[in-house]
Amino acid sequence: VSDLRPSALPGSFDVSRSMFDLRSPPHRFMTRYDSFSSVPSSTSSRKDSQGSNRSLDTITLSGDERDFGRLNVKLCYVSSVEQIWITVLHCKDLSWPSSCGENPRICVKGILTLPKPVHFKSSAKEGCNDIEFMETFVFAIKLQSLQAVRLVFKIQTQTPRKKTIGECSLALRELSSEESSHWLDISPPSK
């Protein structure tokens, strides 16, 4: 079994991160496997970074190499009223453990990592390839306080039971009155 984690191959960190970047050239393809069910989770045929096709018998993808999907959010800071506007737009190509069922209810929980954290949560939607949330959250917080914190998103299933299936985060150093759009790569939840 080939181990593709960064410690196994010098310099493989950049390769494993970019293998699933859909903007990279089409010659970098791999078959995506769901490590929980050991079944291909997409029909596209992909090759590994060395350009060879490998079967499931010879490659094991750890949580770091799996493609967990991406979250699209928009941010804006309205300085006249000292408010941050956070819009959760949608999740694309989201994958979840087979133990969560075919179409679990999915929500996005947000956390502003201030000394007293600010929590918010989207409504739950049925899990699919492209989940639209289109929800905006507004908080009155001074810009100086926000520029030193992160905005963390946890992707959670609500059914059959509550479980965090992925997460991503964003530094708020660059907040401005100009609305900015961000595509965040979803990673496995931290232990």
C-alpha cells in the first residue's frame, strides 16, 4: 500500500494538495474513493501525481488526500455601523461518511474566534452535490477586534445524528467595505 501522507514522500505536500484542485491541468487525475465505504465516489477516472492508474488495492487515501468539497462565502464590513456581514452561499462537491446515509440534512456552523466566540448556524438542507444556503449573518463588532481573529466554518450533519464532517477557516485581516467572495477547501474535522 502506498502512503501518500506528507511524511512519506519528500515534497509531496504540495502535490497532494493540488491533485484535487479542479483548476489544475486535466492530466492530474485520480479516482476519488470514499475511505468509509471503499467505493468510488465519482465516476471520473483520475490518475495519481506520478501519472499511473492505481486500483484501490494499491492506494489508500487518508483524510488529508480526500476531496471533501468547497464552501463559498462572501464577507463585507460596513464601517459606518461597525458591522460584519457574512453570507454563506453554497457547498460544492461535498462528501460525507456513508454512516450518515444517502442524503443527510447538512448545515454550516460559523464561529468568529474572538475572546468570547460568536456562533451562528445556517438552516439545514438536504445533502447533495451543490447545496445552496444563501443566508446572511450580521454582527456589530469593531474592525480592530475582527482583524486578529479567524472565521471558522464547521460543516455538520443534523440527521441521522449531529456530526461535524468537515471544516474550513478564513483569516479576517483583509476585511473591507468591498464585498469579497471566497472559495474555501473543506478539510476533515480536527480531532
